[in-house]
Amino acid sequence: MSIQPTEELILAALGTVMEPELHQDLVTLNMVRDIQINGGQVGVTIMLTTPACPLKGKIENDVRQAIMQVPGVEKVNVKLDADVTADDRIFGQLQLPIKNIIAIASGKGGVGKTTVAVNLAISLAQMGAKVGILDADIYGPNVPQMLGVTHMPPPTNQKLNPARVYGIQVMSMGFMLKPDQAALWRGPMLHSAIRQMFTDVNWEPVDYMIVDMPPGTGDAQLSLAQSVPLTGGVVVSTPQDVALSDARRGLTAFKQLNVPVLGIIENMAYFIAPDTGNRYEIFGYGGAERAAQELGVPFLGRLPLDQRVREGGDMGKPIVAIAPDSETAQAFRELAQRLAAQVSMLRMPSAPELKII
Ligand SMILES: Nc1ncnc2c1ncn2[C@@H]1O[C@H](COP(=O)(O)OP(=O)(O)O)[C@@H](O)[C@H]1O
Ligand SMILES: [Mg+2]
């Protein structure tokens, strides 16, 4: 008679498989679902903490190998699914179907904050996450232009409806403001406007709400953090020293507001000449990574200066949507994965990487 694997043996085997980023085993992390044993055939579903998990392939492999070690197993069928970890304060305080709110900030304007926010949002959606983007930049609400949307659908149930494009939900101050109106807004008005963009909108469920913040540090971050629970903040910088010193202030502001820093992104880090393939480091190189090290915050990655990024922004056709196979789109996807991993780690109290600076 042949040996039959049992559920206990399969679970014991999966107890040896580590989640490479969360540094705990899959059973402890409660990621194992639906073990099915049919003679020598074993099926299992692994519930990841994000569909943008950067090490999906490794986890799938490790699971298969571990189960194959169990006596009597002949064939393994691994299914990967994802249930994004939630920042429960958002539903708790605002009853919104939003799991995480991620603020994208920058010390200065013009460093590519909106470009990064838009391309990150679409990248996360392309990997299977439910994504919203909220353009809170009253001084230059250009998310609509970068996405090629001009208005929202009509309201229903006395609430606004987000626009939908490239698989994401979009709400922008630009849908509501006339040009030139913005600069008049101050303190309390800004707070209530930002809050309303969350609460007076019919959001469909969102795993990651990406918020494109007004430029500058301090005030804007304060307004947002006082309006809604912020899961974490990201700072975008270019490599020059001046940009970096502003970025440092942005990180410090998040720290003072007790908003976990998910990382720094270095934009316009290098340029590859399309004709020669030569690489130029126009604004210097590596400054943001050094700053991240000094400050003890994650470095999420660097993005090239790429003419197609600018053109895509101007035309409302983001590079990750129209040229998903380009190296630049790949760089955005890797950033999105690292960001998603950082969000997952926040919800793991024992994870050693959790850094709230
Ligand atoms: N990596 C990049 N490569 C080429 N152009 C970029 C890149 N990032 C941003 N840009 C361009 O720089 C300008 C400023 O970017 P934007 O995202 O509006 O900055 P911010 O929101 O920080 O003010 C835009 O014209 C945008 O298309
Ligand atoms: Mg902007």
C-alpha cells in the first residue's frame, strides 16, 4: 500500500517555508488556504499580502519543493492569491472601503511627484491590486492631465463618482476647481476639501489609495495627516543636493506626524541616450540612496530620465500603460512591488525591518 500524505504533514512542510520579506513562515503568517489531498496529488492556495509581491515566483517554488518532500506526494498544484493587508483605522474612522492610504510627497515641485504617483498607481493595478489615486495638489492638480481624463461621471446618491481610467479610480481637486481658484485656499478649507475627497466619493474597494500631495513639506503633510489616517508616506526626490535637503525635511515632517516612512524614490537618476546607449548622470547619482541610509529609511529605487515619460505625461498616456515592456516601465513596476512589500511589513508587528523614523 502506498503512503498517503496528510494535511498535518503538508502543514508541517509549509511551516518550513519562509516568506522572504516578512521573515516568518507561511503557516505562522496564516497564508495557507484550501489544502486538498487526492492520493499523491496535493493542491494548496497561498494567500499573499499583496498581488504585487516581488517574490511570488520564489514563494511558489519553495512551496512546491517543501510539499514534494512529504512522503507519498507525487504532484503539487500551487495557487497564489492575495488579500492586501488593511490599515483598519481607515474603515474604523471613516467607514471607507480603502485598505491603505499612501501619501506621495516631495520637498520641491517639479521633481516628478505626480509622474511617479500616476505610474505607480497604474503599475499596482496592472499587477492585480485595486487602486485609487487622489490628487490633493490644489496648487497644480495635474493628475487628470497625466491620465487624460477631464471630468468625473455625474454624482449619484449625493456623492461624487471617481473617474476610471487605466484600471484605477481617480479623484482630483482639478475636477472641482476653476483655474486660479486654488491659491486662495488656506488651512481649514484645505483640510475639509481633502477630507471630502475621501468621504464624499463613492469609492469602490481600494487596496492602495495613492495621494498626490501638494508640493512642499510641513503644511500639506499636516493637512492630510489631520484629515485621514495615513498608512505611510513616500518621498520623491531628484539626486541633487538641494532636492535632497528638501526631501529630508519631508521625511522629518512624516516622522513628526507619526506617519511611517515607506521609502524614498530617486527620480531622474540617470539618462540613457537612445542613439548611443551611453549613460549620463545629469543630476548626480545615488544621493537619495545615501540619504535613505543616513536616515534609516527604505530606498525604494531609482527611475531614469526618459523622454517618453515626459511625453506620456503631457499626452495623458503614462509610460507604464503605453509601453509596459520598456525598461522604464519595468523600473516603475519594481518600485511598486517594493512599496507594496513595505506596506505589508507595516502590518507585521514583529517584522524587524519596520522603521518608523
Ligand atoms: N523620469 C522622468 N523622465 C522624464 N521626464 C520626467 C520624469 N519625471 C518627471 N518628468 C517630467 O517632469 C515634469 C515635472 O514632473 P511632475 O510629475 O509634474 O512633477 P511634480 O509633481 O513633482 O511637480 C513633467 O513634465 C514630467 O513629465
Ligand atoms: Mg505634481
